[in-house]
Amino acid sequence: MSALDIFRSAAEAFGLLAAFPLRLLLATIVFIMVSEALMLIPRVGFILKFCVASLLAAQMLVVLRVAAMGEVPKLRILAEAVYLPPSSMLVLFGCALLPFFIGLSYFALTRRADGFRFFFGNVFRTKPPEAKHFLIFKIIMLLGAVPFTYVAPAMVLKGQIGGNALEQGLVAGLLYWPSLLAIMLLSAAFEFMMGRLPAVLPRKVAATLSIPLLVLFMDFLFAFTYTLSIRAFGL
């Protein structure tokens, strides 16, 4: 996949979002709200967050596929994640949790217990790790997650399940690694920008601005992943 193909995919992503902007934005908001709400559950919240988010992310691709067909995407598509085959659910859970634990290894290697207290404690009582270390954790987790980018698309677009989807997704990522690099750089740049907001803006303004920025970024990232996947699988 050439750089031109990647830029074309980005342009197509904007075009796809323009077809049903409010509906797709609302679907992204639901995705974020459900995922972030689970994070508030003490002890196991982050585990649940990543597991459920992996299922909803796959369904977001279904939402985008419906939109690409020119039909109005229904929000109930997200709830249909419960009908995914058990083997596919397990693969998606693994693809979400493995990067999380790889990221946690940073706190283990640097002997920073605050990371473990935050992720496996109570977010209402425990402060997150220092911004610098939190950013490093996110970048490491991103590096661990990027290879699995095309696993969910293999399920949604190719109809593969379980291990077959995992294999095809990993192979597609290996063959079209420039597209994964583009996603990784885009995501890393966004994380860095979000981390810098409190330094350049008043804290309350930065916090308020971060929410719509996150929604818009995730909205585009879903669409970009979809259009890249169409090219990667030759559809």
C-alpha cells in the first residue's frame, strides 16, 4: 500500500463521515460513553472497558459498512455485538488485553506501583500516573495494539471468525505495514497533543476541549481504519 493509497483512504474516510455525519458521530459518542463508564467500576473496570470496547469497535466497522452502502446506519448495530461468535469474542478480547498488559509492563519494569493502583483500584480515589509516564504507557500500548488493526475488519469485511480472522488480520498488517505505521503515527501525535493541552491552555479549558477532540478523532480513526481495510483486503 503506497503513501498515495493511504492519503486516498484518508480522503475517502472524510467522505464516508460526510454521508451521515450526525449518525456516525452519535455512534462514536455511544462507543466512548459505554467504554469510559465501565472504567469506573473498581478493580476490574479497565479489563471490562477493553473487552467491551473491542466488541463495539468491531460493530463500528459494521456501522461504517452500512453507511458506505448508502443506508442510514442504526445505533442498534452496536448492541448486536452480543451475537458475535464466541471464538471471535475471545480473539477480540485477546487483541485488546494483550496491548494493555504490554503497556503495564512499563510500570513493572520501572517499579511504579501508581500505575497498578490506578488501573486495578478505584479511579475515584486513585490519581492516574504522572502525565509523562501515562503517555509512555499509552505509546507502548499503542505499539502493542497496532499489529491487530486488521483483525476486526477481517471478521466484518471478510466474514472470518476466531483464529482465521486473527491470522488474516495479522497477515494483512504485515503485508500493508505502511498503513499501520500511518495509524500509529496519527494516534501517537493525537496522544502527544492531548498531553500538551494542559500546558498551553488553562486546565478547565483543556479538559473541556479534550472531549470533543477525542470524539472527532475517534470518529475519523474508525472511518480511516475502515477505508484502509477495504484496500488491504482488496474489496
